[in-house]
Amino acid sequence: MTGLLELKQKIKNFYGQYEVYLLPCLKFALALIYFLWINTTLGFMEKLNSPFVILVLALICSILPSNAIVYLGFLLIAGHCYGVGIEVAGFALVLILFLMILFLRFSAKNNLILAFTPLGFAAGIPTVIPMGGGLLSSPLACIPAGCGAVFYFFVEYVSEQAKVLQNADTEMTEKIKMLADGLMKNQEMWITVVAFVAVTLLVNLIRTRAIDYAWRIAIVAGGVLYIFLMLAGSLFLNTDTSLLGVIISSVAAIAVGIVLEFFVYGGDYTRTERLEYEDDEYYYYVKAVPKLTVATSERNIKKINAEPITEEPAPRQPADYVAPMYADDRIIPQEKEEDNPSPAEGPVVHEIDFEKKLEESLKDL
């Protein structure tokens, strides 16, 4: 666990240090993969199938806001639909304008999810889209998730019915009716849209609650709800839904959700604290959940070049004399004070005759 925490901290530090360079690269990669999917699925206009065009569009998206990926993707889809027929292109433009005016204009900050949705279907794990939207974004993430499912099924339907739609003998009204029925009567699409919206709202609702392990409960609940809705829809509406595919997608979404919880949230519920305080107007009840953190050790290796050691001469000891005097080319050391006692010290005590002193003092009396 400590190793994972250190890896998380290193990734955060690395991204924070090089965010200016990493963010355009990530947008470029997402745009490139999204545009390649559109060309691979449709690919009816030869001019748009050029790799040079895709690279230029991806480079433009790398320096523009993230929503530019969605809008350029719309134009790319409309261009390929024009390669099928002008009726198909007109229907695609009407569908795009309808969804943008009624839905996407309310979720401008979350519309990038629409570009991830077809990629999730292409990878076989569509449940990751509503799961990630509910964990990382607001409840409005359900709008681009549902719209992305609509665009995915529309592109797939155009790809499957391209030969019929390109037939010159088919009238314009019949083509438009075919496209409208392909969307309105597609029961699998509507079940998927309902499941995406419901899972996104449920995951976001539980994730924002002040309960322990809210993220994990939301992840598991979202995966179970997706399985239930898809199976219930397939039973009541008689749609061909793969049970194994739905289960695998939900399990993968739960695994991705746990990874997102670790790297994005990472709360340590074992050290949860509940605080209460008040001021003049309110009472405050606060629940504090500390994050799982670990101090990363930074190792700095310094290379020291060894140098040969030179022996220094021993310091000279001071002489026993203090101030030498030079006379007749001879050094005469100064005598020490203890050798010649000062006369001020007076007579020694044991040389005084006390008896004689006493007799003299009696005679004087």
C-alpha cells in the first residue's frame, strides 16, 4: 500500500509540474482516437479519410478548449454522412442541432464525456462512461452520456444501412423515414440511454453523501443497477442483449471506479473525525475524512571524486622559555618565579624565636 501511495504522489507531482505540456498531449491523443473511430466506422468521404486531415484536426484540438473535440467530431460525422447522401447529412445536422439546443447547452462543462462514449462502446465496456461521469463530475454528466449513446447508435445504423441509403432508386422521404425509424424504434438504444442516465445520477447521488465508504458504495451500486436495467429491458422489450457482455462491462466499470477512487479521492475512513462548533448564528457539524498520504523520500546522489591525502607537518612545540635574551651568542633562559622568591614574602614562620621575644617584652614592663 505504501508503494501505491508513493506512486500516486509521484504521478500528482509529475502532472502538476508538467501540466502545461501534458494537457495538450492528452487532448491530442483523445481527439486522434475519436476521429479515427469515426473514420473507421463511417469513412464514406475519401478526403476526410486522409491521415493528414486527422492529424491536423487533432493538433487543432490540442490547443483549443476540450469541447472543440466534440464539435469537430460532429462536423466529421456530418461530412461522412454527406458521402452517403445529402439526405443523411441533413438528418445528421438536424439531430446534432436538436441535441445541442435541447440538452448539450446545459452541460457545457461536461460535454467532453460525449467523445468518450463511443470509445467505451468500441472497447466493449460502455458502463465505464456513466460510472466515471458520476464519480468525477456533476449530475449534469448524464446529459452528454445519454447523447453520446444516441450518436453511437446513429453512426452504427448509418454504417450498417449504407448500401440502402446510397441507392439512387430509394426516394428521399423513404431514406429520412428509415433513419428516423432506425433511431426511434431502436429499443436497445433507449434502454442504454435510460441505463446511462440512471447510473450517472445514482453514482453521483451516493458519492456526494456524508457516509463512510460513499465512493465504494456508489461504484458497486452503479454496476448492479446497470446490470439490472439492461437485463430488465431485454426481458420486457425483447431486445438482443448479451448477458455475459453486460456483466463483463459492469465488472470492468467497478474496477475502473476503484482505481479512480484511489487516485482521485483516497479517503482514510479509519481516521474519520466528527467536529461540532458554533458561532453567534449557526451550529456546525463537520465530518472530516483525512486522505491517505505518505511522505515520499527524495534521494539525491552526489559523486565525490577522491583526491590524494597530503600529510601536513606536525606543529612545532613552544620552547620552555618565555622571552629569550641574547648575550655573547648564547641563549639564556629566563628564570622561573618560583626559583627566586620575592622579598615581600617576609621571613619564614619556623625561624622566629618566640621565647626571646617574650623575655624582651617582660623586661620592658
